[in-house]
Amino acid sequence: MDWWSELWLNEGFATWVGWLAVDHLYPDFHVWCQYVTEAVQTAQQLDSLRGSHPIEVPVKDALEIDQIFGLKTNPGASGAAVEALTAKAETLRDVDETFYKLNADQNGFYRTNYPPARLATMGTQLDKLSTEDRIGLIADAAAFAGAGTTAGTTAGLLDFVSNFAHETNHSVWAQLLASLVNIRSIFAENKPVADGLKQFTLKLLSSATEKVGWEYRPGDDYLTGQLRALLISTAGGAGHAATIEEAKSRFKRYVAGQRDAIHPSLRLPVFRIGVAEGGKAGYEAVKNEYLQTTLIDGKEICLQALGWAHETDLVNDFLDFQFSDNVKVQDVHSGSLALAANASARDALWLYVKDHWDVVHGKLSGNSVVLDRYLKNSLQKFASHEKEKDIASFFEGKDTKGFDRGLVQVSDTVRGNANYKERDEELVLEWLQANGYVTK
């Protein structure tokens, strides 16, 4: 590497070798399916923003170095690595029109826009699709629905994913639920739509959640454990009564001293439900767990769970706690991720940033990567043009060197979310009413 402009090659190769090594050592992890769900989708989402950048960019200032790390963890899945198109149009002949899927196994780094009717047909043919194909279809449909393309619609996406109730693959569920969580976040302020999407999510995953259960069996593989944690966490957040009651029971026993009441892999979903459903007592129990544990992952789990408090006084307490000496600089973003995803806390988080900017900047500005990550994690869940303008107005005139690219990405994301909300809000409500998730 001659200069920092070639950082993508140095870091990208290291990241790719990491995926390759895990696949070699643990083939049962099926990491390339996870790669499609995680690395590829993250890179394509970043590439969709006007504020994104090629993976190789000129570096003239030392502070620019930190910001170009943004895409380095997704080599081969971003900007300059997009598969070359040699023609504006190409006709495929002799295709079996009863079943076909472009970009087989998601080997190409591009999205495919299917009309709702085609998606609906493929929804009945899931057994013919590979894991990577199922992931790709969900991700592409969600991306085009958000972009407002002629063919891509949220109604078409919801129709399509409603066929996945009996899905068993962790990576497919991870992509499906990530897409639904994003939709629910964007429409969170419209109560009828938010409640309807919550009911849709609940119906979709109830069977799979009940089937995977709570108990870890000797024959369970790694991905089964991952699936169990994912489904329990999402089901609890969607109001699945049996899941919430079981989580509360295990949480109560854990707090009382029965440490084996919660499997280590289920700490985050149980703690999260304990905070969301347990009021001040649940919040204080997890906060105390954070202060007592010496485990690095244990502290991170607690921070992620504490961000799911709903009561205003608890949210404000956690915001102060994040910037106390109890939380290390590099860990602050863990709590901000949860607070931003929590519709009950999102506004309080932004208000805290504005009212305590000297505190936020003072603690995090020693490392611009940390400050950039914190602001992006905290602000990009909004779906309001007013919020986008408010954010831009607040930082106008401030020295943003070292996190200016991040603010551009926040602006792009919030503006896109707001456009999506304005465009599809009524259409989504109509679909939910037509399918019985909202009473007319």
C-alpha cells in the first residue's frame, strides 16, 4: 500500500480472508449466506446514498483517513467492484417463464427489480430457490420499495414475505426481519400503520418462534442458536405474549441469583424484554448487571438492552449514563443503536445530542471514527424532512471535519426515509386493512 487512498485493498483483503478462514474452519456456519445478508446489503445500502464514495478516493487530509473506512469492511461488495454492465439492454431467450430468477445465488453485485406479480409467483416457489436467492429477493424487494421505483412496492414486499412463515434458515430470517424492522421504524409515528405492521410481524414469526423454542438441545448447531435468539428477540418486541412471559420469568430468576436461568446466547433478547416490559425495576437490574459484570460482551449486551426503555425518565437516565465515566468511549455507540431503533427514545436521543453537544463532542471527538459512528447510529432512523433540516441547521457553522461525510450520509438517509413515508404511508395502510391487520 503506497498511500491511504489504497486502504480499501489492504483492509478489504484482510476482511475477505476473515470470511474465507471462518468458512474453512467452520463450514457448518455457512458464512457466505451470512455474507450476502450482512456485508453485501450494508455495502449496497451505502452505495445507494448520494453521499457515498468509491472504495478508492484521494486522501489529502489525515482526518479523511478515518472516514474512508466506511466501506472497507465490505470488499467486493461496494462501489468500484460492482459487476460491469456491457450493454444498456439485453434480451434473454428460451427462458422457462414459469420459474426463473436473475442473479442466481446473488453472485453479481447488483439489485433486480421484479414487478409485484413476479414476486408473488416466486413466493409460491420458495422450495426451488437457494438460501442466497431467498435472501437476495427479500433485500432487493425492500430496497426498491424504499426507493419508490415503478415496480417495487411495499405492498408487493409484504405479500412476498408473507410466504416465509415456515422458513428455517437463520440468514433468511435475519434479512427478512431486518427489512420489516426498517419498515416498522419508518412508519412508527403512524399508530394504525405501526400497530398493523406489528401484527403482521407477529403472525409471520409466531410459528417459527414456538417451533425453535427456548431450550438448547445437544444436537443444535451454531445457526440454530442464532435463529433462536433472533426470533425470541423480535417476537418479544412484536408483543408475542408467551415469549414475553417466559422472558420475564427467566429474567426474574436470573436477577434473583439463578444465573443459569438464561442461556448465554439469550442474554440480549431476555435483557431487552426485561427492560422494555419491566419498567424501572427491569431497567435498574440490567444497569446493575452492567456495573457488576467484568465480561466485555456482557457490558455491550447490557448497553444494547438498556436502550429499549420506554419511560422518558429512564431514557434520560440512560443518556446521562452513556456519557458518564462508567461507559468507555468505544462502547457509547452500542447504546445509541438501541435508542435510535426505539421509537419511544429516538427524539430524546437527538434532543440530548443538541442540548449536550459539548459533552458528546468532548467525550467522543478524540477519535473521529467513534464520533462519526455515534452520530450515524443516532440520527439515521428519522423519517421526517423537518428532522433532516433540524440536523443540518444544528451542525451548520460547526467544525465537522472528521465526520462531515457521515453527516451527509445521515442527511441522505433521513431524506430518503421521509420520502418513503410520504409516498407509501396510505398505500401500506390500505394493504394492512385489506389483509385484516388494521380495522377500517
